[in-house]
Amino acid sequence: MFSLEELWVKLTTPYIGFYTVRRAENIPISAGVYAWFFPLWLRKSPDDLLQSARRILTYDSPSGGPGRWESKDAGFRWDPLDLQLSRRITVPRVLGQEQIWSELASAPREVSQRFRLALMASSIFAKPLYVGLSNNLRRRHWEHTSTQSTFRQRFDAYMDQIKLDITVRELLFVCVPLGQAGEQADEYTEDQIRALEHILKVICQPAFGDA
């Protein structure tokens, strides 16, 4: 049985890459599309993971926290209404769930490890936290993990707000190179980058994507 880190090494090909910060030096220096994902670590209990993931994925950039919307003019002509909507940040309990969690906790180590691997691999099926296009994928990873990029500012501020000890450096960076290895030339114009990022944001609905 291989480790969680080895999982991403095995899945990485010349056509798509899965990178933790430990392997950032292997990210291609070429143009490509990328996304950040919250890795589904089973560090404590499955319920703790579910609650943490839900709290992170309910983020909304215009709201500056869990998504919320309100209107002061939502009624009818003689019946004015004020409306407020917000995303629920907790996952409701399911009947029999505690027994399932208990059985997982007491499973043999090999069974538990297999489950953890399957869960971690499933991270890429979750809603991405951020998506984009860059002319240099390795540089973009560095900008998001080592500088105060707008994505990192939003993410760090929200983690402080909900008191979760998670940084951008702990997230999973997934990319699809679209240029030749080693190229740093401007493969895509700024207009093309903005257009593609807009399309990705509308379709993928990244939690921390800006407007």
C-alpha cells in the first residue's frame, strides 16, 4: 500500500499534474490551466472532515465569508418584504451515521489506509477553491503560496475567521500544461486569460474565485 503523497505521484502524467507543496519544483514551467482543491484528509473523524469541508466551501467572495444575500426591495407593490438568505455552514446528521464512523475507526489498518487513499483521491471531485489560466504554472503556484496573492489573502482571512489551521501551502494544486516544457513566452494574451478564467468561474463555481 502506498502513501498519500505517492498517490499524487502515481496519478501525475505529462498531461495532468497533482502537486503538494513538497513537489512544487516539479510543476511545469509552461502555460496551462490550474485549480486548487481542499485535500480530503481523514486526520480526525469523518464528521470533523465533513464539517471542515462544508465551512470552507460555503465561502463567497462578495460576502467575505459564508455566502449570504439580502434584499430590501423583494416584496410586492403594497407589501414590501425584506429577504435574507445564507448558506448553512454545518452538515446535518444522518441516522446511523455515528455507527458507520465508529466502524471505520475500528477497522484494521490496511482497510483504514485503503479508505483514506480512496477519500484523498476523491478530492478532485469536489468543487475547486480557485481556478485559472497562467503562462507559467510553477510561477503561479509560487505566487499563491509565497506571496500575498488575492486568493491567498481571501483564504487566509477566512481561515482566521472560522478558526481553521489550514494554509494555501497545504492545498492540492492540479494543473494541465498547455505549452511546451520550459517555455515562458506569452502563450496567451491577457484578454484570452480573462475570458477563459471567466468561463471556468461560471462553470466550476470556485469558492474563492473573485468576480
